[in-house]
Amino acid sequence: MTLEENLKSVIRDVPDFPKPGILFKDISTIMLDAELSKKVLVHLKDLYQEESIDAVAGIESRGFLFGYPLAMELGVPFILIRKQGKASL
């Protein structure tokens, strides 16, 4: 099974969340599988390690889940992008 097929098989669809008409993609199932999580991270690193990347930016909160580990693997800073209206330090 390819990584894409594996991801499609574990990502859960939650219809009408958080409101009617929205199909929420629950990726917490990826986080429950350490081996799959590592495969995703390795795949992302392989995609971007030869690029001239100065930093990785992740949008709250899903973007933090793989963005920060990817930044560490690539040896670059991680920039947190907060949703509008969220308090920042």
C-alpha cells in the first residue's frame, strides 16, 4: 500500500462538523500510528530537503503537527501562524 493509500484509509471523514455542509477530515488517526506519522515526516523531508527553505510555517493548529517536526528535520526555524483573533505572546 502506498503512503497516499494508507493515509486515505486512516483519515476519518466527519460530515457536518463543525456545522452542516462541512466535511471535516480528522487526521488524529495519523497521530495514533507512530509508524505512519514517521512515514509522513520522512516523505515531507524527502520532498523538501533539496529545496532552499529558510523556514517552515504552519497554520494553527493542524499545521503545527507536522510543520514543527519537519522544520527540525530540515534544520530551519518554525513559524507559527495563529488564527485571527487568537492572543499572541
